[in-house]
Amino acid sequence: MNDIVLSIMVLGALALLGGAWLALKRGDRKRAILMAILAVVIGANVAILSLPAPMGGAEARAASPSGPSRP
């Protein structure tokens, strides 16, 4: 499910960049800049969300060689 969301976000960012180029071509510089900034923000979110999560807490205890520890 996460892969689908990330793919849609990338497609949206690409569409925003295309729209920014068209807006710039028509002379609407302010809208083009805002669309490009939004595409960069979406790209940064995709990069952050695609990083692997650090292993800690319950995952680390379950993956330890001695098995889950009970206090």
C-alpha cells in the first residue's frame, strides 16, 4: 500500500513540474514558482518516507537472538 501512495506522490510531483513549466511559458511566474516549490516538497516527503525505519523498541526485542524478553 505504501508503494502505491509513494508512486502517486511522484506522479503528482511530475505533473506539478509540468504545470509549472506551462505556467512559466504563459507568463504566470508566481504560480510557476509555487508549483515548483510544492513539487520539491513532495519529492522530499517521498525521499523521507522511502527510508527504512530504524529498528528499535518492540522490533529490536523480537529480533534479538534470545527471543523476546519479558520483564
